[in-house]
Amino acid sequence: MIGLLILFTFITLVIVSVMIVAQRDLSQSVILYMGFGLGSTLLYFVFSAPDVALTEAVIGAGISGVVFLVALLQTKRREQ
């Protein structure tokens, strides 16, 4: 059962990483990046690394995602 969870999470992370690169809207890309961080947090926790999972959740998905979103809000968009 746990093997299926690991496989499903890994496949989902691969799909999300491709979506991050292919996304044209930067704000959606940042939100997907935050989701990728939460997925990798789940994998770290399942592989018995709770300290790494906590660090990834706080820094990878939380702080850096918020910094990226604030940076996007501070920049002006050019209309095409």
C-alpha cells in the first residue's frame, strides 16, 4: 500500500514539474512550484526524513513561494 502511495506521488511530481516548465503564466507556475514542494515534502516524510520534510515545507513550499509571488506582484506585466 505504501509503495502505491510513493509511486503515485512520484508520478504526480514528474507531471507537475513538466507543467511548471510548460506554463506560460508565471503566477500559475509559482503556485505549481509550491505544490511540487508539498509533494516532495510528502515523499521525504514517507522515506523517514521528517527533518528534511519540515525544512522543505517551510522553505521550499512556503517562504520561497511567497517571495516569488510578491516579486511577481511588484513587477509590471506587458500586454501583448
